[in-house]
Amino acid sequence: METLELTQEEQFQARIDADMRIEPKDWMPDAYRKTLIRQISQHAHSELVGMLPEGNWITRAPSLKRKSILLSKVQDEAGHGLYLYSAAETLGASRDQMLADLHSGKAKYSSIFNYPTLSWADMGTVGWLVDGAAILNQVPLCRTSYGPYARAMVRVCKEESFHQRQGFEIMQTLCEGAPEQKAMAQEALNRWWWPTLMMFGPKDADSPNTEQSMKWRIKRFTNDELRQKFVDMMVPQAEFLGLTVPDPNLKWNEAKNGYDFGEVDWEEFWNVVKGNGMCNKDRLGARVKAHEEGAWVREAALAHAAKRKQRAEQEAVQQVA
Amino acid sequence: MTQHEWPLWEVFIRSKQGLDHKHVGSLHAADAAMAIQNARDVYTRRMEGISIWVVESKHVHASNPDDAAAFFDPANDKVYRHPTFYEVPDSIKHM
């Protein structure tokens, strides 16, 4: 009789199929590790860069309440970046290397942050639409196969729903306000709708890694599935606000119990991914500047810590003597 | 990788009086005092904790997952350590 000996990789896949979590020191295929480091660090970079378009409005928020809320939200994004970097580090990636890859342009971040935030209504739209899309992407990742990633996502998701609600509240306030305010909300939606649909990534047919990622359960729905869900979720909310979704092909389809909608401009999508969006250079420039200008703080903190340690050791020696 | 990277710390949080500290994640900091302050900002922005422990990650020693089966094997065949192993007559109460 032939013995059924599973290879390491088959055992690994069997654990994933049984919905068991993989933990940092467990054996894993190199490709799984590499794909995860890329995915988690990209996600972390997105949180970090995502602070920039909103940071732009902290000093311009229309009231102290809105300013406090926006500050908290931006602080949360920093926190989300940190949860995710620390999850990636459990896979052996170094923080310095991940940041270097972001700053050199080698690593990507979500293209949505390469669009400008032109009016206060953009703060509403970013929270309501962009964070709404992010939540759809992120909720399934709370059950992703890699333990530290899943745990980080649980934290992120808990905090993200405040982001979406505060965005919706901004939109609702504008839509119930003066005609000019409502027009501002509509104008923001017109600019953000399509870029937000792009956040789910290329069409399934053009997403060759999806199949492997689904098998590893580091992705749990396809790009097109999530995009459809998003449209179905958001159209009624836009209707509630009295806003028009800028898509002439948007139509309820009773048969599929969902909306039919127009085609995303994929040329624009790839153009922004390649670095030619409206704000790519600004965003990366601001990030690199902050990093470089903070270098002396990082070095001073290390020097201070070393000095304090040395002093404590000297005092200990003196006490013994 | 450069030597400028701040050391990595593991963060443990007691969510309320009477509960254990629980591992929540890690962060970088120059020293323990900064690690505790950063942990407050990263992991307790919504009153998730009332006490924080930080341990430099290099000081954590762990069992080897590859040996887990053999390592934890001794407890595997001792069902009699669980109360459900024993059959208690129906008429016996409070046991």
C-alpha cells in the first residue's frame, strides 16, 4: 500500500482550507510570504499616504467639531499604517526597507490618494465613498489566513466605520444646506465616483493573481464582486442624499438583483498606477520630505536613549562599588 | 536595513482591572518610556486599556511551531485530567 505523505506545501494548503490561521513562525511557501509582504505593506503605505489629502483640510475645517473629528480620523490612519507595518514585520520585512521602497516609488499605494481634495465636500466624499470602499475591501480580510494580518484588520475595521459615518454626516449636512452647499457635494461626488470604483483594482479578467490569492485566502472576494457590491450599497445612499451618481449607464437590473453600471476608464487607472496621476509627485514628495525632515528626531531619540542607558549603568556600578 | 531603525517592542494591554495583559501588536521606539507612550497613542485611542506592558521583541523566547506536535503531546492522552471524563450518578448534586 502506498503511504499518503503530504508535502509541506500540501499540509500548508490543507490548514488554510480548514480555515486555520497561519502564524509568523509557521512554515509557509516563499511566494505566500512575498505576496503577503507586498499586499500588507502596500496597504500600510496607503494608510500613510492617505493622511495627506485629508491633512490638507485640518486647518480649513469649517468648525472646531469638524476639525477635532478630522484630526482623529487622520490620527487613526497613522495608527492603521502602524498596525499593518507591524504585521508585515512579523514576516521578516524591515520597517526601514518598506519605507525606502515607498519613497523610491518601488512600492505602490492606493491610487485614490493621487487625486486632489479641492473642497470641503471632498472630506465628506472621501469618508463616505472612499472609506466605504475601503471597508468593503477590508472586512473580508478580518478572516484572512495570516493571523497577524487578520488581527490588524479587525482593529482597522472597528475604527473605519467611524470614518465612513463622519463622512456621510458631512455630506448630509451639505445636502440639507444651501443650494451652493448641495452643489458642492454633487461636484465632489462627480469627481470621486469613478476613481473610487477603481479602488477595487482591475477587472477580474485582468487580475492574474486573484486565483492564487483566493486559494491562499489572503483575498476573499474578486475585484468585480466587490465593485458590484459597492455600487449596490452606495446608489441608495446617494439617492437618500439627493445626489446623482455620475454614470448615465447606471440602471437597476431586476434579474441580477443589482445595478448595471458603466465601464471604468481603465486607461486613466493604469496611468495613475504608473505614477502619472494628478498628485503622485506631490504625495510622494510630501512623504519623503516628512521622512527626511524627521531624520534628526529619530537619531536624537536613539542618542538620548543610549545616553540614559549608559548613565543608568554607571549609577548601578557606583552603587555596587 | 540600517542601524538607525528604532528597536521593535511587543505591546501588551490590560483592557480593564481584573483581566490579563494581552498581546496586541508591536511598534518601534528608541526606549521603553517612548514605547509605552507610543503604545498609548497607537493601541489605546479609544480607551482600550488601563495598563500597558512593553517588552523588547528580541527578549521574547518562543516554542518552536515545528515541534508543536511532539512538544504538546504529553497532555494529549490524558483525558482524565478533565472533569467530563468522570461519570457522576444523576442523583449526586453539587459536583
